[in-house]
Amino acid sequence: MRKTGLKVLAVAVVFTSCVTKQKYTECTTDLSDCETARKELATQKLDLENKVLELESNTQQMQTKLRQLELDTSGLVRSNRELNEQYAGLQANYDDLLLSYKNMNVGNKKETEAMLNQLQEAQRKLEEKEKETKSLLSDLDKKTSDLEEKNTKLLELQSILDKKDADVKLLKNKIKEALVGFEGSGLQVTEKNGKVYVSMEEKLLFASGKFTLDAKGEAALKELAKVLEVDTNINVMVEGHTDNIPFSASSSAQIRDNWDLSVMRATTIVKTILKYGDIVPARLVASGRSEYVPLDTEDTKEARAKNRRTEIILTPKLDTLFEILE
């Protein structure tokens, strides 16, 4: 890597003697714009991940509320049954007292008045129980309605999540079929956390320390662009990754460090995908991660080669899901 850096330094010195100051200034400005855009896109990526976490949290909360509603409904049904039993007992007692009252000796005034008071008290209790029963029935109806509404919404959310998972698996299979000729050349297609990851090693795409695509890497991106052109509901995040060896550059070089290299490589891949596919540019994001997200932390040649890669992360749009949660 250091020998290559010296060679780049030598070439850059010769090359910069032929480049005007205006051209250098334009390149520096472009690089600054790319860095600004990278930060904005990284923020958008973080926002999307936070929304997905919020969605998963809301789904869990809804499931908890649904279980609580089921418990509340069960309790209300049990209370209603007990009140009905009490109501039936009071009604029978009332009927017995009324019959006794009719059969009483009219001349026994005290006994008659006592019986009348008992009848009035029984009537009062009966009316109170009727009110409690009506209140419980009303509460039960409301709880049942809420339960059905929550259950319907939960089923709708689950249906959308199931479809998203199915779409991710289908997308993964489409990409693997499109890139089957490049397997074994430093390319892997995997599925993780509801996303499809297309990981390409440096040897498939770029020469060491460069951000100009090799022919084989461009051919692979051309096939990937065909899939993305058809699947319009997929957002694309391109992340450039480097190893941890500092990038050697001259003071006039366009690339100054690993941050610049990772961003420039990601930008090159985004532009190549747009070149070969009729894709809305707003669906794509170019992001540089430099050396700070390694796959292998060992300080070996093999580990560094594994870390020099580009990851194309494909995420289904979740607009419909967010609309339901609003």
C-alpha cells in the first residue's frame, strides 16, 4: 500500500503540473459538496433506522395492549355473569316477599309495614343491580369494539410486515440470479434485518487506492441496475469501506485520506448504477464509512483485504406501514 502511495504521489506531482489552479479548485469544491451530501444522507439513513426501531416498538406495544384488552374483556364477561346471577336471586327473593305480602293478615299492621319495607329495599337493590349491569354491558361493548379495532390494525400491520419479508427474499433471489456469474469473484448477496446486502470486495471493482471502476465490476453493476430498474419500491444505500492503512497522498491530490477514498468509490458506484438503469436518483444514497466499520479486526493482510469492500444495501420502502401507525 505504501509503495503504491509513493507511485501515486509521483504521478500526482507530474499530473498537477499540468492542471490549472481553477481545475484544482473545482475538484476541491466537488469533494466538499460530496462530503456535505454524505453527512446529510448518513443522517437520513439514521432517521430511517430509528423509524424502523420505532415501528417495531409500536408493534410490541400494540400486542401488549391487545393482550390486556383480552384480559379486561374476560373479566367483564365474568362480572356480568355474576351480576346476572345476583339479579336472578334478588328477583326470586322479591317475588317471594311480594307473595308473602299478599297472603298476610291485613290486620297485622306492624308485620305488614315491615314486609313493605323489605319489599322497597329489595326493589331498590334490584334497581341498583340493573344499573350496574347496564354499565358493565356498555363497558363490555366498548372494550369489545376497541379489541376488534386493535386486532384489525394489528392484522393489517402483520400482513404488511409479512409482505415486506417476502419481498426482501424475492429481491435477494433476483439479485443472486442476476449476479450468478460473479460469485467467487469477491461478491456476496445476503439478507439481514429486513434488508438485502450486496457486498463487493475491492478486487472486483477497483485497483488499489483508485476509484475508477474495473470492467468486471462495471459489468456486475450493470446487471444489478437492471433489477433495481424493475423494483421501484427499493431504496439503495451504497457504502464505501477501506482498510486501516492511512492513504498516502500529495498535497495536490484529489484524494487525501481513506474518508475521501470511501466516498469517491461509493459515488462512482451510484453514478454507474444510474448510467445503466432508468432509476430515480432520489432512491440512491452514496456514503463513505472509511476504515471504521471493519468486517475483521485482525491486523493481517487477509483481514485488510476483507475490509476493503463496497456494500450496496437495498431496503424496501415502508411508507404504507408508517401511514397505518400515524
